[in-house]
Amino acid sequence: MTTSPAPQVAAPLPRRVAMLSLHTSPLAPLGGRETGGMNVYVHEVAARLAALGVAVDVFTRRSSLTEPEVTEFAPGARLIVVTSGPKSRVEKEEMVDLTATFADGVEAFREHEGLAYDVIYSHYWLSVEAGAILARRWGVPHAAMFHTLAEVKLRARASESERPERVEAERRLVQGLDRIVAATEHERRLLMQIYRVPADRVAVIPLGVDLDQFTPGDQAAARARLGIPQDERMLLAIGRIEPLKGLDILIRALAQLNERQPAVLTIIGGDDRASADITKLRALAQELGVADAVHFLGSRPHEALPDFYRAADVVVVPSFYESFGLVAVEAMACGVPVVASRVGGLASTVADGRTGYLIAWRCPEPFAEKIEVLLRNEQLRAALGAGAAERMRAYSWDAVAASIGALLGTMSTQGVAA
């Protein structure tokens, strides 16, 4: 990983941070059922905090017998694999009973190494549950980023389901945290309105993008490297394969495109647990007569994604909800216009009419209309893509890490009442 020069941080920094990512490893391949923007966030923030001189230990649950206990994935940043429950894959929904043993495993590692952590930074509600236990034991402040919230997901899509344990736990946990990090002002308002979190306990710090890796590039060269025909109209969607991502809307939109503007839809993401959803989407494409134009590529390493973005004419994010929308940000950083749902963080990152288009209605017709406008007009695509790349210059991971470091440092200096 290459990084830009680290920004100067005026606020005090913590000496050592324990980052908890119980249910998913930041080193796992992206696009699986439990891997996505959160994995990128944990990896990048940990690595760049370490570049600022903070010692960072990221803890995750052991899911196989072959994982090394400790891996230094960037100078000063380590991944520690903790045994909690079976040493095999466990569905995220079944991990609620593993949070206490996970906390015990983190404590055992800390004691064995003779370490003292200044602050805990937890990710997703399962980690927050474990982090709450450790914060009490260690007497240190506890910050968290939830990434998604159950009640927000349930409100975004009527057919969405969440275990009652998660709904109850999130309502309880938000009240006990010293700070909650929200990716957008929209998320901060939701925490205040739905969960009654005081405004002064929510810090708005966006996700970022690696501006050394995700950069505009030559479309023809990217397509040549990927073996994509130069004359193909290419739509791209990246992320987990699940109903909340709205890929059925995108396939229906593809079927509505003018026959004079035929396009191919490339979908990156999904693992063996997504097979049922992929089967349904393939059946829908077959029913609509576009099966030959929908290509499922499965998961791809994060470092391989820039060429796919550059090869695309349009990146589409039809999600019912995105707390931030990292795919949209990465696409725009690569100079590609985005057509996205006007939901969650997407409404903050995509500038409607300047970097792409935001769709207010979650139905295929408006998606098809805006996609068709972009496919017909090369100059418009280039102009929106250039505007997108310029806008994303403010979203560097270095800046994000500096803000997180300042927040955690202030908390560790002033204690739990910070």
C-alpha cells in the first residue's frame, strides 16, 4: 500500500489502540457476505494511524485453523486472531453468544503481551458488545462505529429482517459509549432521532479512499488488461449480493434500456453463501431477456478494483440503504460517474448532476433513464467523471485517520468523560 505524506495532527494521539472487528477480518477478500466497506475502513484507518505513530492492534475472531495468531499488515499495525467459539466459519447472526468469550480472548492476549491500551475503537454491534466488557475491565474510554444499524435497515426496506437481539443490543449499547463515529451528518441525525444519542457524543468523520490507488486512468488500457471489448457499454456494480443492495432493480433497469444502447452489467461480489440470491437474480435476468448481458464475477481483491472502475462507463449503486457508500466514492475517485439511490451516505457523497445522478425512487425506470442519458453522451460522462474525481480529493484516508486519531487521543487524554 502506498500512502500520501501523513498530515500534521495538532491534537494528542493515543499511544496504543485496540480496534475490535469481531465478525470479519480486515484482511478477508472483499465481496463476501460479511466483507465490504467496513473491512476496508478498519484496514486503512489502522494502517494510517500506525503511520502517525500510534500502535494499533486489530482483533478479529478465528474462523479457521490456518490463520496465524498475529500478522503485521502495516508497520505498527497488527491483526490478532482470537479464538472464540469454533475455529471455523460461524454465521454472523449466531455470534451474539460469542462476544464474552471474544472479550476474554482479547484480554488474555493483552495480559500475555503485558500491554496497556489507551482506548478501544469497536466496529459493528457485536464488537461493541465485546468492547463494552473490555472498557469496564480496563477503565478506558470506548468509541465505536456501527457501520449499519438494525432499525435503520428495517425502515429502509420493509421486507428486511433483523434478530431482536441486535435491535435491543444497539439501543442499549449506543447509550454506554463515550463516542460514536458517524460517517455522515445524515447518520448523526438518525442516531439522535431514533436512538436519542446526545449530539455531543457523535462525531461525524467520513470514510475515505486511497487516492494513490483509486485514480482516473485510461479506459481502453483498463479494458485491454481485463479482456473487455473496447466497444462494449459497461455498467458496473460492486458489493455484497443481498436484497438490500437492490440488484434486482438494476437488472430491471438494464432490461429497459433502449435497444440502440445495449449494455452489459458486470457484478463483482458474492461468495458461496450468496448462491441463492445469485440464482434468483439470474432467473430474473433470464425472465427479462437480458441473461446474456449480466455477468457475475464473484469476489475480487480490493487492489484489483481500480481497473474495473476505469473500464466501466457508469457505476450503479441501487441500494435500499448505505451508511456511507464506499463503492460510489471509489468509482468517483477513478473518474467514473455514478448513478445511485438517494439514501443514507450516498446522498452526501454523490453530487446530483455534477458527479452523477441520485435516484429518489427505488424503481427501475428512473435508473434506466439516467443510465441511458450517460451512455448516449460521452462528453457528459467525461464531464461528470472529471467532477467526481475532483470532489473525491477531499476524501483521503490520511485525513480520515488524522481525524480519528485526534478524537481517540482526546478521549484517552481526558478519560471516559471526554
